[in-house]
Amino acid sequence: MNVQLKELFDIIGERKTIDYSITADKLSEYGGYSFASPVAVTGEIENRAGVVTLRFKTFLLWITPVTDV
């Protein structure tokens, strides 16, 4: 995911929302992690008085195999 931030840094009060998901198949290409569903990210990047902040939430379902105890 790429986000263009030039305008956000140039304009005080500017906001960009984030709503992105990546499939489990695509994630396995980046390190072999197994997820039961797509990973979703939502959030907002905001320039308040020249200070840029990022707030986000990540949603995922991760199933680990049960081993013998």
C-alpha cells in the first residue's frame, strides 16, 4: 500500500483516510505467516497545526495449530 503524503504535509488540516486489506495468499509471500482471513487496516493520517499523525486499527484472524500437550 502506498499513500501520497505531499499534500498532507503542505496543507494544515488535510486528512487522508486509510481503508486497505491484503489477502492471506499475498501475506504468505512476505514471510510465511498463515492467516485465516484477509488482514484489514483502517485509519486516518491528519495534519493538525503542522503535526502529522497516523491513527490506525488492524483486523486479522490468526489460527495457530494445536500441539500435543
